[in-house]
Amino acid sequence: MPRTMAAMRDQRGFSLVEVMVAFLVLTIVITVSLAAFLERNKRLQQATEIVLAYQALANEAEYRRRMPFTELESQPASFVSDTQVLDPLEPYGTAVKVEQVKPGVKSVTMTVRWRSGERSAQLSVLRVETGASSLW
Amino acid sequence: MVSQQRQRGFSLLEVTIAMTVFGVFLVVFFMLTAEMRDWEKRLPVNLMRNPQIAGVLGRMRRDVQDAWIPFGKTPYVNEHDGFSMSSPNTIILNVMQSTGGNQIIVWDFNTPGVARRIAYNVGFKNEWRAAGLPEDFAKNFTIGAVELNDRPYGVRITMKDDHGRVAIDQILQPRTHN
């Protein structure tokens, strides 16, 4: 019993330097973990957004494949397909640009922009005049 | 007894400083994650990351692209037309093979957690199954026809996640065959 009391009397707290070093280490660990967590989540979100955007782009491409070659330029400059898959990206914008690459060949470029234009996804298809109606 | 007398609690100042530091940390954490949580609520589950779902959609896309359809008809039909019958959980396709022959492909999503692709080819039946799909896959998965330009050429596949958010919306249509 006397030995225990003596041992208790010898106990002392941590010094200021020890506490500060411990806090510094803890802060570094928390900061690095938090940064890694946020970065990972950001990338997962971006991946999900891009999957949604590319589904809308591919769907629009199927519509544009079916349009008559000679009427491609006169079609709406925004998406004509149902874009409900893009609803989570509101507000978003869509655009379609048609360019004559050479006689009988047109490039149709579709674009989706979201997050105030910070992010975008684009898909281009080449349409070749086949002489047939409504073919791609 | 002496050591007990020396023990004391934290002063109000110490507790206040500690709580302030902790509070600042919490505020910074919530500010950093607020936008992230908001987007997480809006975005659907990325079902395309599920390899089974991606595999099924990839194979189905190829079947639809290889499908042969009578002029003016669709690879997906709701009513019996003497050729095939489909439902929101089934699609029947007449697919051209590289050898030039045809085979009938049935995609069946009626079994919970399983996608079945059954190919019929002149007396032979061949089945491919993708198991391990989400149990409610069939409930949230629908196949329908979509008009492209002026005719219902396309097949539209949609799937919602558990919260009813559209996660998959894909339009497929057959390609031209020589």
C-alpha cells in the first residue's frame, strides 16, 4: 500500500510540448483522412454525373441517326430526346451543332453542360449520306 | 490524501477553449461536406458500376443492334403481331447472326435477381443467366418502345434506384444490315 501511494504521488500530467505534438499528429491524420474522403466522394459523384450525361448523349445520338441527312441543320439546336436522366444535374444545358465536314459527310456534336458550365460531356457522330431516307 | 487535494477539474476557460476548437472543427467539417451531401441526395445510385447490370445491358445492346425488324415495325411490340410478344419485363428479338441465319432471343427479367437470355435456333435452345442482380431489379426495370423520327424503331430501357431516381435510361435501335 505505501508503495502504491508513492507511485501515485510520482504521477504527473503530460507536458505542453507532449500535448502539442500529440495534437499536431492527430490534426495531420484527421486532415489527410478528411481530404482523402472528400476527394473520393467528389470523384464518385463525377463518375455518376458523367454516366448520366453520356446516357443522355447516346440517346440523343440515336435520335439524330434517324433524322434525314438533308434536314440535319434545320433540326433543333438542343436535345429532342427525353432528358429525364439529366434531372439530378439541374440546372443543365444541352446543345447540338451540325457541321459539314466534306460533301456527303456531316459531323453532329452533342454537348451537355452542368454545374453552371463547369462540367461538360460531349459526343460526336459522323453522318454519311447514303442516298436512302432516314438511315444513319 | 495529499494527492487528492492536488487534483482539480478543468477551469471554465479551459473547457470553453476546448469546446470552441471542437466547434470550429465541426463547422469546417459540415461546410466541407454540405455540398457533397446535397449532391448525394440528388444523384441516383450509379447502377452501371454493378458489373452484372453493365454486362446485361452490354449484351442486350448488341442483341438489339443485331435485330432484324420488318420495315416500319419495332423490335419491341406490345401486341401479338404473329411474330413476337413482349412485356415491360420481357423482350423478344429476331436477331441476325454473322453466318446470315436468324435466331430468336428472349430477354426475361421476371425472376427476382436474375436476367435470362434464351436463344432459340432451329431446334436448339441455349440459355445465359446473369444472377446476383439486385432483388428488386425486375420491379424497377422496364423495357418499352420509343419513337425515333417517325416510327417506333427504338427500345428504351429504364431503371430506377430504391429512391425512385432514374439511374439508367438507354435507347437502343437496330443497325442496318447488308
